[in-house]
Amino acid sequence: MADTHEIKAVLAGFGGQGILFAGKLLAYFGLLDEKEVSWLPSYGPAMRGGTCNCSVTVSDKPVGSPLITEPNVLFVMNTPSYDKFIATVEAGGTAFIDETLVSAENIRGDIKSFFVPATALATEHGLKGAANIILLGKFLKEVPFTSKDTVRKALEKNTPAKKPQMFESNLKAFDIGYNFI
């Protein structure tokens, strides 16, 4: 496992894209690696289809506040979220953008941006609803703060008992994102 600085991530999109689930997984990676974590969900009045985002911190030190106003990592899965959060990313930070649903160009020269056609890749591979996991895979390829073994354990632990097939689908989605160039 790579030794990295504190992860302060904001994940944003609309309800139904699995934003909160991806954030929960990110926090769970930290828990399994015995890090300090916080996960703070936020969503509009209509969960499915409404705006939602969450803040996740994974750190070696205690987390002072779960609220993140200057993330060093941003995941965005729709244009309104891109418009709202791209300016908040700290200089030197990284943005992971679902270019299938975000029609924007990189407006920041001081951050790394990865445009991944996550929704299109999920559809192409028969993994409807797994674009969030594809973006998470790309993130962990670029910012390897945990191991693939930890990812597997977290996915296993967070797969609903009533939907065991989701485990293999999510592993496949993770690998698609991890291997995306």
C-alpha cells in the first residue's frame, strides 16, 4: 500500500448514481486499513434524481471536522456538480469526472483532471448503475492509498445480502476503472 497524504474527497452527482455508496466504500477502505475516517452525506429533497454529494476524509490523524470545503479529490458525475465543486478543489488536487454526463472542459490548470466515460463504460459492459465504482477504480489507480485486497473486502462487506451478484459486478466495474487509460 502506498503511503499518501490525507484524502479529503467530495463526491457529487444526482440521486440514484451511487454517490453516497461510493463515498461509503471510500470511507470503508480507510476503516479496513485502520485509518481515521469521516463520511458526511448530503442530498436534496428528492433523493433519486435530486442532487447529492458526500464528503469523505481518510487520514492517519484524527479528523477535526467531517465538512470538506477544499477537497484534494473530487468525483463528479453530472454537470451541475462539476459547476458547483470544480473551483473548490485545492491547488495540486485531482478531479475524476464522468465525461459521459459532464459536458465541460478542464478549466483548472493547477489540478489533475481525469475524464472517464464511466456511465458509457458501465453501459457497454452491462453494468448499469456501476459508473460510480468505475470512477472509484480510476481514482485508486491514480491515488493508490489502499490495496486491491482492501477493495475486495470492502465490496464484499458492503454488498447487500439480497443482491449477491452485485459483488462480482462491482469488482468488474472497479477493474474497468482501474485499467482505464
